[in-house]
Amino acid sequence: MDLTHMESPRLRISDTLRSLMTYPKLAGERPRVLIPESQYWLDTACIHAARAMGWDVVHPPIAMVGHMPREMIARFLETLTAFRPDFILSINLGGMDEMGLFSALFADLEIPHVTWFVDDPRTILMGRTCYASPHAIALTWERAYVPSLEQAGFAEVHVMPLAVDDTIFNAPPAEAAHRPPAFVGNSMTDFAQREWIWIEERPALALAVRDALAAGRVTRERFGLGMQAVLENAGVLDTQELRHVELFCFIEGTRRLRMETVQALEPEGLMVFGDEAWRPHVAAGGGFVNYTGELPAFYRDCEVNLNITSIQMATAVNQRVFDCPAAGGFLLTDAQASLDELFDAPNETARYHSLEEARDLLRFYRAHPKARHDIVNRARTRILGEHTYRHRLMQILAILRSRYQP
């Protein structure tokens, strides 16, 4: 295998390597999965789930951003050839190069490669089709992105909701909650400012973005349809412009939504926990809450945990919808369309459709701990019975066996 000419559209495969990597895929009872490990929480969750089911799993490290060093590439390829996986599962194309060399290698070796997108895939793919092959499967947690993934040429595209890592989030509700209602999350302020600096250097583009924000077009529904539904008079955008605009609209739109919601509910006793940028805008709050070490117990100890779904999700639910109830916490969430596909409403979820309804429900559930307790127990039963990452891996395995198993 020649790694010295990375500009080549394909890595050259020796006859010896091809012979080594020619083996039955998905034939054994115990699947073998390679999960490139970055800093996505979903890498670790899938590794935990695979191990819990007795699967063979390896997880070579990959670079989250930028280029993979030569030593990391060598280690990845050594692991690939030594392990001989049934399939590869990557999150958001983690570790895959911009030219699609790794994807082409997997295709040439006939190794199924599943990519699970849990962020806007349009800003990851940037119009590239080099990741597509008969052995490339795309999953997306948000159905609004199915058309763009189909256009990218993946062999199959499936909607795959998030789930819970029940090795971390798994406890019954407490007898009594000792914390007031809370929202845990980043203000998104620093991220929005960084993206805005890039856009502001392009006056025409900045004007179109300001107009979209002022006109109220940066919404969850429009974002799902694409930037053509958000921007007007922006002209033709190149791939970098489109990526930065889409990232900024997602981040700034979510920042505004979070700020508006927490400020409206703060008079009802809501506290905010997150980054320092919240402090000028909310009176009651605390600092960062560690996801794995502190958040499960925090959820369980709050009267009400507020959820504010990012605008990159037109219909999908986020991680909190699974994590919070599984950890024994009561969740008040915005009414995403896919909730009805995942839960028995309203018995298993408390949801709001407006700020006014959120205020009313927050008051009600603070005053009725038994109602909270009952919903948590029903939601937790549903999640642990149907929505763990073990369930999702089994769904992925079924998709792969249906397509590739002889």
C-alpha cells in the first residue's frame, strides 16, 4: 500500500494485502466492529454498547480536526489489517480525509463503512461525493438531511435516532429533588462570534445574514430545508461560504433561541449552568457540568430539567431526551415531531409548544412531584427497553446483514 502519494485518488493495494483482507464479512455470530475514536461522545457510547453485547471492537484514535499525522494513519491501517472488521462505524465521517482515500480503500477491500451523522452533514460533506460507494452507508439522526445524503451518493441512507449510554445514565428517580429547575448547556456565544468574524469580512454575505436574522428566517423549519430557504439576495455562494453561513445560522439561531427561552423562564426559578458567557444575561446560574462525571446525578437531583433543541434539528430529538429520564431526571422538552415516534405521548414525555406553555408546565410540574415521578418512570422504562445504543447497534447490524450478507 503506497502512502507516499496522497494526491492519488486511490491507495494502491498489493496482491498480498488484498488476499489478507478478503474474508467473509458479517458471517460470524460475534460481530467485529472498528470504531475510529475521536472526541465525539457517540464514539465512546458505541464502544460501550458493543462491548456490553460481547462484540469484538477496536477503536484506534483519529484526529478530530485537521490532518491525521503519519504515525496515526499508520496505526489506523495496522489496526484495520490486523483486526479485519466486519464493518467500520464512524461518527460524522470522523477520521476520513477530504479526498475520500480511506473511503475508497474500504470500498476496494469490500469492508462496509457506516457513517452516523449527528450534526448537519451538509457542513461536513460540503458537496463532496467522494465518500460514496456500494459499501458506504449513511445514517442521520435528523430526517431533514436524507435528501442531501442521497445526493452525495451513499449506497443507502437511513434515519437513526440517538439513544442513551446506559453504562453512564441509568438510575431510578430520587425520592425528592433538591435542586430548582435548570438548563444545562453552552450559551453558544463564543462559537457564534468566531463564525461571524469570517462572515463579516464579506460585506454582501454579512448583509444577507443580517437580513435573514432580522426577518426571522433563521428558524428550525427553514434551516432543515437549507440555506436557500433562509437567505435572500446572497447570490451564488461557493462551498466555503455556504459552510460558514450554515454553521453561523445554526449556532446563532440556537444561541438566540436558548437565550430567549431561559430569560423567559428565569422568573419561574430556572437556573442556567454552562459557560461564562451566560453571566451577563442571566442572574441565577452555575458553571460547567461535566457530561459523564456530574450530569447524571445533576439531572436526577433537579425538580425540572429544561430542554431547548438546537435549530439544526428540524424534527429530531437530542441526547438529553434519552439521557435525562434514563438517569432518573424529569425533562420538560420542546415538542419535536419525532417525539411521537419514540415515546407514548403524553404519558412518557412533558413537552411545550410555546414559551407560554413552558411557563405553565414548569409551574405545574414543580407543584406536582408525583406527576414528575410517574413520567420519569414510564420514560425510563421505554428508553432502557428500546432506546439504548445497544439497540441502535443491533439496528445497524440488521441493515448491514440485509444488504451485504450472502
